Amino acid sequence: MPNASPATDWKELPTPGEAERFEGYAKLLGEMQREAADGEPRRALHAKGLLGARATFTVLDGLPAHARVGLFAAPGTHDAWVRFSNGMGQVRADAKGDVRGLAIKVLGVPGRKIIPGLEDATTQDFLLIQSPALAVRDADEFMFLVDAGRKPLTLLPRFIGRFGFGRTLKILGGLPKSFPSGVPSLAALQFWSPVPIQYGPYAARCSVRPIDPPAAPSGRRGASYLGDDLAAALAARPLAWSFLVQFYVDAVRTPIEDASIDWREDVSPFLEVARLELPQQDVRSPEGQRDAQLVEEMSFDPWHALVEHRPLGSMMRARGPAYRVSTQQRKASSEPR
């Protein structure tokens, strides 16, 4: 139940030699980032920014005691930035199957942060996608998929050789859910973090669910229609999402290390802890374009976080070195204040 104290017996299970493997993965992603850049400093993944905008992040009053942790310890409103994106490392038309992402950078957050040298930063980032679970379990499977995908003709035999026929079918069969095409509107999408974070003594996953989304998109289907539709909606009125958390229950139904298992809502109900709001704004105006450029120059990283919200699990541990390499290569801006 949302008001009951969650379990605290969660555990991370690092595998032997993973720190060295994860550094190697970061190097590979860095090489892919350089190959795809075409002279422009782009992200290794989520290269296409669909929309960058100003936002507010309001921690709600009256939360249960176990939810009043870290960023959520006290009610109040923070300025924030958001970036909606497509997940591929190449800039492609929005109609193509892809991961859709939402990155949130909350400003004015006191407390000690995790990344060495940024302990006194005043930002907290959350990275979410439109799927509640991944097709892959962990960083090793994810990076094998990314690397094998560079040579599609040999992808299937390489997968079968590595994982066997059954596991290959399960991974590849789950990809269409992770890479949907024909998404009608970003404003109506729910986003999740399929991998957990620490929530003080607890572990939790995050999600944002739209509140009163626009009734229908414009019907445009150009190469960048997702950003265009969201910009049109935002020019007409504010948009809002509930920021929700699910708490760890047990290692089978809400695993820390396996990102392919959805934390079902009937097992771990959502608790609304904050509101994400995008005020009405013209993101195509000169001011809006300046804001969008600022957002593109920022780095959004789950390790830009309070100690109380440390990222958990294999996928998150691998993201540490990967985001560091990507941020350095494209010379991302310093953390805003």
C-alpha cells in the first residue's frame, strides 16, 4: 500500500569485472558518438532533441513519512528544464520506430551530490522513457544489442551464439514495444524509469503520467512532427504530469538488477510525490530557441543526483562512465544554478 513503509532489504548484485567492462562500453559508445556526429557534437544516444523547455517541479505537501526523503523531504516548487528526445544516436524522422525519452533537470536542490567534483551542485536529474521495462536485462545485454545492431545482417546469428535461441527470441520479440512507431503525441505519453534509484533507505522507480493532455494532436506527420505537435500544444496552454514513484517490494517482483521485468502497479502501487508542469510558452520564439539551445548544451545524467537518490542496478552503474565520456566529448555545459 502507498502509505505503508516499503521494504528495505533490496540489494545490488554487481558482477565480477563489471567496472572494467563498463569502461569498455563507455569507450565503444564514445566511438559511435564520434561516427554519428558528422562534425556536430551530439549525444551517443538520444541524439535528436524533440523539444527543450522551461518547467517547474513541485514537491507535494502531505506525503507519507517514508516518501519525505531527499528531494522530496519538504514541499516546494523548483525551477526545472526538460528535454524530450528520440533514443537513437542518429537524427531520424519521428515516424520511425524509436525510444522516446524525457529528461528532467530540477534546479535549486540543496544537499550532497554523488559525482566527484559536483558534490555541491544544486541539480537533480531524472531520465525516463515511454516503456516501463526494457527488452534486455542488464548493461551486458544492452551493449551487445547496441554493438550487434551496427551490423544488422549478422545480428541474429550473433545473438543466438551469445544467448541461445530462446533468450534471443525473447529479447528481439520485446524490441517493438521499446521502439514504437507512429506515436501520436508526446503530451499524452506516460514515461517511466525502467531502472530504479535509491530513495533514502528504500529503492524506487519513477514515472510521469500526463494530467489532462490535449485532446488530439494536429495531424502533422513531418520529419519532426512530435516536437512540432508538442510545441503547438504548449503555445496554447500549460501542460502537466504527475511525478510518481513505486517502491521496491521483493527481489522477484521488483528486481533491482533486471530491467526487463516491469514493476506491476498491482504489486507496487504508484504514489504521487510531485508535479511536473510546463508553463505556456512559445518554444519557437527567439527566447524559446535560446532556451532550447541551453537545454541541448546541458548534460542530463541519472548520476547528477543527491546521495539519497543514487542510481541502482547494472544499467545505472554502466551509465556512470558512459555519460561521463559522452559529456566530455561533446563539451557539455556546466551544471546550471
